[in-house]
Amino acid sequence: MQDVVAVILAAGKGTRMKSNLPKVMHKVGGKYLVQHVLDAVSSAGVSKRVLVIGHGAELVRESLNNGYRYVLQKEQLGTGHAVLQAEAVIEQAEQTVMVVCGDMPLLSSDSLSRLIERHRQTRAGATVLTAYLGNPTGYGRIVRDEHGRLLRIVEEKDASPEEKKINEVNTGTYCFDRELLFSALKDLRPNNAQGEYYLTDVLTILLNKNIEVEVMDEAEELEALGINSRQQLAAVEQLLRQRTLDRLMTEGVTIIDPQSTFIDDTVQIASDTVIYPFTFIEGQTKIGHECQLGPMSRIVDSVLGNAVRVQNSVILESRVGDDCNIGPFAYLRPETRLERGVKVGDFVELKKSWVGEGSKIPHLSYVGDATVGPGVNIGCGTITCNYDGIHKHPTVIEEGAFIGSNSNLVAPVKIGAYAITGAGSTITKDVPEYSLAVERSQQKIIPNWNRKRSK
Ligand code: UD1
Ligand code: MG
């Protein structure tokens, strides 16, 4: 669709959000509001996208991917004024300009495709997408004549009591002929209750010139939902969450209690995995078959294999192999990588470490900046002392080593294959393979020391 360009309006402050963030940078379903709109536009086959930014312009630009054209609207003088700012970056070949508001995360790509299709078929000068709402309060109303033809769009603040009863509303989504749009925008006047340049008045200007304006009254009620408040943000969050859970259940995932399960739409989970209550799975996470996750776990930007068990644990930016068993109360920090069949037990923290197949770190340990070979057993209370106050240092534990309980491994240090450290040792020197390293004072025995005292 090389002749279509989308203009996404995202310059507004969102006064009713009472926020330092520009409105479109609030997240819902794990994604910025405006990203939902950008994605819907691109799924509708429109890859050329112009963003009109103003409030928090730098933040918006930094937070989104490249590949968009940006224009700055320095002062927010209304939706018509916003679209006019885009004129300079729209090319001659782009005959159709689609306009979409950046605060409508539920708008579907299907409606956008059909809008373009309709606009092309009818060869209208403009086509507007409308919806019928149970409660139209706050939206621009579609005023039609006795034959059902569009007369104008009237904003809530300018509407008469009669007009306020109209339940057909403007979704703020349109297709325009480029030349007609920009010439009409120059004729806009801010003579309305808000003193703004309303994009909606472009339609009246075109109608007055006897140019055809088409109304496509086919948006679903929910699609029309623009986010203006935190209440609406929470309502959409709940809705998107339900949609994601529905999708996962359709794909064969068991979710014990959808009310208390929070999964981003970006997450992929294979069939026969079971999610227990109070579990959060976020970001770019991918999970295999037959896992059991939760209760009370959080998994972010991680990849888990098949048959992984996670209880009451937090996993961030990590990779976990098949058949691993994690928790309760484990904390996997970024760049942790577990091979198949690793056990990470209670109160164990791992950071930037690789752990080989079948190794066990069952209780009360900190393992950071470490490379742990396969078949290693790390005793309770072991700590890699990886930080000297200035630099971080690596620890290497080779295949089959046995680290005694409460060992301190002062990095940089290497424990050779099948070596053993005695419980309670503070290991500061490398241990050769198959050896035993004990570093603690000899136990003294003072006979009968407590005999008198206990009498
Ligand atoms: C607008 C429509 C209304 C429609 C509703 C649908 C107008 C005059 N009204 O009203 O008919 O029912 O959307 O949600 O168009 N923006 C800018 N620059 C500005 C003003 C707004 O970029 O100067 C952006 C906002 O960031 C937002 C979008 O345009 O993303 C819509 O603005 P908003 O103030 O929410 O318009 P509504 O009052 O909702
Ligand atoms: Mg709005």
C-alpha cells in the first residue's frame, strides 16, 4: 500500500491522566498505548507511519523503534492543527492519508483495512469510522440529516442537549484524499467551545464544497474506547489480559485462576503447561510444553524449555533448559543460563552464570559471574565472593565438583573437575582436579570442660 500513509496523533498531554508521562506512553497489556496503534496500522498493511509528537516528544522518540517519520507540534492547538504539521513530510505519491489517534489501543487492524478498502471503493474525499456506544458521553457525535447523510460532527462541549442524545460517535479514525485534506485544514477556524482547530470540521468544509464524505459505521464499541483517564487504562488492561489468557487457553495452556494471572500478549506458551495463581509472565518470554509455573512467580524476558517447574520465584532475562526445577524462593537475575535438569532450590540467587546439565544448587546460595560444569553439587550456604569492592571476578567450577556447605569461593578462582571443598572453607586458591581443599583451623577438644559448669 505505497499510496497510503498513516498519521498518528500523539502530541497531547492527557491532562486527565494527571501524569508526568505523555498520555500515549502509558502502558497497557505491557505495551505503550501508541505502540498498540502503530501495530494495528502496520497489520492493516500500512507501513508508512508519521507520528505527530509534542508533550514529552523526546521520550516518545527514544522509546519507540526507528522506522517512523516524526513531526513536532509545539503547541497543542487541536487535532486539525496536529494533522497540518504532518504536511511537510507527506509525499506526492501518498494519495490517501489515514489519521488515527494515538490513545485508542483497542482499534483493530481489521477495521483499518476495511476503512481503506471502503475509502478506495467509494472514491470519497474523506471516510470516517464511527461506532454506536451505550454511553457516548465525551465523544464527538455524528449528526446526520433526515436522509441519514452526514451533516457534521459535534464535540461534547459544543453539543446541544438534543445532539448529546445521539449515540453514534466519531472514533477519530479517517481516510482522506491528501490534497483535499490539506487544503481544507488551512480553512479551519477555532470557533468552538475549546478554541481549538478541530479535525472534525474538515468534514463539514468538504461537504460544503459538495465533496463526498463517506461514513463507515462499523467499528465495534470497544474499538472506539479512547484512553483519557487511569480508570479507562485499568479497564482496558483487564480486557487485554482476558484476551491474552483466552488465546493461551485456546492454544492448550491450563490457567488455574484467570482472575489472578497476569500475562503479556507478547508471551508464548506451549500446550499442557499449567499456570498457578498469582503468576506474572512478561515481555519477550517463551515457555515450553508441560511446565508448571507458580504459584506466585514472576518471569520476565526469559526462555524456559519443557517440563520446567517454578515455584514462588523470580526469573529475569534468563534461559532455563528442559526439566529444571526452580524454587521455592529462587531469584534468577539477568544472563543466567541453566542447562537441562538443573535444580535451583530455596533462597538461591543466581546472576550472570552458566550452570551445566544436572547440577544442583539446592539451598541458601549466591552464585554470580560463575561457570558451573555439569553434575556439580553446590552445598547449602555456598557463596561466590565475586566482588572485591571495585571489580567483579569470575568463578569456575568444573564437572562433578562437590562444594561443601558454607564454602566461600573468593573469585577469581577455579575448582577443578571432581574436586571437593570441605564444609566451611574459604577458598582463595585454585583447587586441582580430584583434590580435597580444606581451609579451616583444626578442631580443638578440651575434655571435661563443661562438667563443672553443668553441675
Ligand atoms: C477526538 C475527536 C472526537 C472523537 C474522539 C475519539 C476532535 C476535535 N475530536 O476528541 O470527535 O470522538 O477524538 O477518541 O478531533 N492530539 C494532538 N494534538 C492536539 C490535540 C490532540 O496530537 O493538539 C492528539 C492526542 O494526543 C490524542 C488524539 O490527538 O492522541 C485525540 O485527542 P483528544 O484530546 O483525546 O481528543 P478527544 O477530545 O478525545
Ligand atoms: Mg481522546
